[in-house]
Amino acid sequence: MSINWAEYKPLARYMARRLGAIAVMYFVTLTILFVLPRLIPANPAASYVESIVESYGGVVDPTVIHEQERIILEEFGYGKPLHVQYVDFITKAFGGDLGTSIAFYPDKVIDHVMHALPWTLFLFVPSTIIGWYIGNMWGAISGYRRGTTFEKVSVVVASTVAQIPGYWLAMLLILVFAVQLKLLPPGGAYSTEMMPSLTPQFVLSVLKHYILPFTALTLPYLCSQVITMRNLIIYELRSDYTMFGDYIGLPDKVIRGYAFRNAVMPQVVGLSIRLGRTVAGAALVETIFGYPGMGTLIYTAVRESDYMLLQGIFVILVATVYMALFLSDLVHVIIDPRVRLGYRKD
């Protein structure tokens, strides 16, 4: 059976236009990220030189101060004309050069991002996938069993937990399991007495430190999926095609299968968008637990007034969000044949 690729040309043109629009939005966002730090009434070079002076007890030769400030301004590019700074920033951003950190000078921003990003991925991605899967299965069963005790209890529990902010749940978990019961460590990614390695002791330490932040991220998201999926299943079971299937004698298993397939489509799109928020999705929870991910790095950048580090983090954050928007459109096209048919020629 041959595929008539001409039928997919309108869909391909739409996706190309969509990708072009996202590229333009990303370019505009980079421009905003360039402008905002320069509107702040602070001099990053002066802040860094001030920290040097404080480290020497305030006794430093003035000529040394001016020389250090000149070197820092040259390093950060603030001594160049504004339009030259803008061209350099856009060029380097697309090339992966996010500049030099102020707080960790002379380290590059990308080095700190690459150190923190794996920890965030390790925490946020499994939390999202597991919460999505369990939440949708639980929600689907609740929708199938509407009116039963199981469904009523599920709605009450899920509705309550879904409204709990992740940061508040994080503090509650620390209070109960770390402070009062002393079962789990209150923060960090592993014991400070250990060096990162693949030994069983280090892996066990990582897992013990992983439980509380993972729980704080997973539970609210899981319960929100329960409520959404339950409502979608109930809507699908009331639709015309399910009533018609029941009328002609289709087994309940088949009808529920059709209802689940249609109900899960918007959930898959939502999953792709949430995964696109990986960079900042766990920011508050990571900060509370002192987890060495992107959230803690953002907090450090704000606390130290490290505009270059903060700017670099947001460059990556915006890129992942826009990529997620494009992928969500693509996933929707792949899993929903009605969308593909809508873009074909008659």
C-alpha cells in the first residue's frame, strides 16, 4: 500500500509556519532578555569588584580596583556600544555561549548550567512521567466507576491534594519525615561526607535524598491528572459514539477502550508541555530541599545579583518551553487522526 505524500503537504506547510512563528517568538524573547538586565540600576563589574575589596578587608590600591573593573567590563562586554553587545549576545546565545558568571567568576555560565541540569532532569522527568501515568489510570478508573464509593473517595482525596502547593508540601514533608520522625534527610542530593561515585553507598544516599523532593513534586501533579482524566472519561462516556456502541451491543471493554483513547489525547499534549518546563518546573521545591538543580541555581543567581547567570538560565528555559509548544503540536498531529485529516486536501 503506497502513501500519497501529496495529501500531507498542507499539514507540512502548517508545521513549517508554526516552527517559523516559534523561532520569531524566541528571537523576540532573547531581545527582551538582553534588555531587562540592562534596565536594572546596577553595575555587575562594580558588584564583583566590591566583593573583592570586602575579601581584602576594604584595603586595596585604587589603581587595582580600576584595573579589575576594566577587565570585568571587557569580559562581560559592557564596555562596548549597546548595538554591538546585542549582536554579540544573540550570536553567542544561538552558539551555546551564555557568557561568564559574575558570582562564580571566571567560570562560564554554561558550565554551571550543565552541572545543575542533570539533577533537575533526574528529579523532574521521572516525577512527571510517573505522576502522569498513575494519575491517568486512577482517573480513568474513577470515571468508569462513577457513583461508587471508590470514585467519591478518589475525587475528595485528589481534589484536596491537587490544591496543595508543591513548596508547602515540601516543607510539610521535611517537618514530618526529616525533623520529627528522622527517617529521611531534610535536603541536598547526597550526603556531604561522600564524593560522587557509582558505589552502592553513594547510590543509596542519592535515593534517600531523592524521596522527599520526588514526593513533593509528584503528588500534586498526580492528583490533578486524576481529576482531569475522570472528567474527560465521563464526558466521553456520554458522547454519541459511546451511546451508539452501547445501543448496538458492543462490550463495555471495547467502549471504554474507545473512550480512553479519546480522553487521553489532550493529556498527552499536556504531558509534552509539562516536560518542556523541566528547567524551571521544580525551582521552588529544589530551593527548599537545597537540591543542586536549576531551581537552586536560579535562587543563587538572584541572591548574588548574577545577571549573566540568570540571563543564561532563562535563555535555556525559554528555548525548552518553545520547543515543547512545537512538540505538543506535533504529538497532537501524530496521535489524533482527525487533526491530520483536517489538513488534507479534498
